[in-house]
Amino acid sequence: MSKISIVVPVYYNADTLMLLYEDMKEKILGKLGEYELVFVDDGSGDNSWEVMNEIRKMDQNVQCVKLSRNFGEHAALLAGLSVCTGDCAVTKQADLQEDSEIILEMYESWKKGNKVVLAVRKERDENPVKKFFAHMYYVIIHKFVQERMPVGGCDCYLIDRQVIEVLERLDEKNSSLTLQVLWAGFQTDQIYFHRRDREIGKSRWTLGKKVKLAMDSMMSFSYAPIRFMSGVGVVFFVIALLMMIEVIVEKFTVGTPILGWASIMCVVLFSFGIMMLMMGVLGEYVWRALDASRNRPPYLIDHVEKSDQAEEK
């Protein structure tokens, strides 16, 4: 009999956790067979930990993991995967934007032999600006980083125990867990779902976190930034060479004096800006190499709470 683990990262989700559990209990938990719920508190400042433990007391198949501080959603997911005991594990957001029944479809797909099952957003009920930038991110990732990334994007996925062991061996920092799953290259299936807009609580997925995810995704899995720098350098070299030839030819054929302090300063300042941009990109790579060389763990588990029955097992 196979066992499935449901890993839920928690960050300021005290107002939705009980609703999430009740929704899963009503729709899927009785149909899964043997299951396990793993809630990971990623340094929440509200009473999420207390609510998680209330759920644990209601269900012997629940275990609660508390991280020492906020490490980010991907680190929280990795922590949950490291303690789960299922033959496969599915990630689940705590914001109630995904229909819980999609887990049943993903579980059935796994039973057919697929070791990775992606929940792909077919439609999403969010404001146009947010939808546009999300779409652009996934299009860029699909084109320049990982062609197996669905253009619609995916928020949750189911992975086999073998894939979990691969993720634990990778032990990468400043990376994208979803892209690591796709990089592993195991047999993959896609399940489509309709993503609802958030009705309860406030999203903590800030613009700064989105920008960092985009940079981590590009720099951890693609040579595109380095190739962009090389391309810009070649273009500017060719333009400068052509302009120099034109000025020299015009000087000796027409006699035009070489003037234009303002134009020269514009070129110098623009070139200086380009160089600073390139140095910034290189600095991002150097910082990531330094962070990896420190060999610090991507997360620290402060406390794990299991039910008495689970501890006896």
C-alpha cells in the first residue's frame, strides 16, 4: 500500500490553515488511503504554529515542523520533503487558491508510473498586471532556462521518493526548487487546474522575492546573463569601431573638425553605465559562489511535533 505525503509551507497563514485542512478532509483525505500531512512553519510571526498543532491533535497523520527563522518558501518545502515518509510527496499552498481535488488526479498519475506530476495553471483569477508579469516570467524561463517549464507555470507538484532523494543530494542555495525538479529529468506528466484569486489573508509574496526568484532561476540554470554580457560587448565594440572609422574618413576627405564634448561625455557616461551593469551581473555570480562555499544549510529545523501514534511507529 503506497503512502502519500502532503507538504504545506506556512508563512503567516493562521487564518487559512484550519480552512485548508477542513477542505482537504472533506474532499480528498478519505480517498487517499495512507497519507501524511507535513506543515512547515517558515518563521511565521502570527499564531500559525498554534493552529498547526491544533490540526495535529485532530489528525494523527499530521506532523508539524518549525524552522528557526524565515528561510523562504523553497527552503521550507525542502525541509518538509526531508522529514516526510511517503512513497511520494505533493506540495500544497496554504492560501486556498488551488482546488484540493487536484491532488487526487496527481496521485493517480503517479500510480501510472510518472515520477513527477506538475499542476499547471490553465487559467487564473487575478488582476491583469499580476497575470502579465507572471506569464512573462514563465515564458522567459521556458525559452532561456528550462524548456520543460510549462508556459502557464506551476505552483505545486508531486514527486516520487527517488526525486526527493535527488533534491536532498543537490543541496543548492539561491535556487529554484521547481527548476531542480524539472532538471532531474524523470518521467513527467501535467495536470491542469484553474487558480482562484486569494480571498482570505494577505500575500507575502513581495516584489523583492519575485525579483530574487527570477535572478536565481536565470543564474542557477542558464548561461543567458553571461551570454548577454558578451553580446552587448561585441555590439558596442562594433559600433565604436564603425564610428571611429567614419570620423577618421570624414576628417581626411571632407575636413570636418573633430568636435563634440557633450556627445563624447554622453557616450562615456552611457558606456560607464553599461560596465557597471556588467559588473553587477558578475557580482551576483560571485556572491552566489561565495554563499555556496560557506556550506551553510538552506534551512534549520527548530522543532518537530508528531502525534503519539506516529512517534510509536
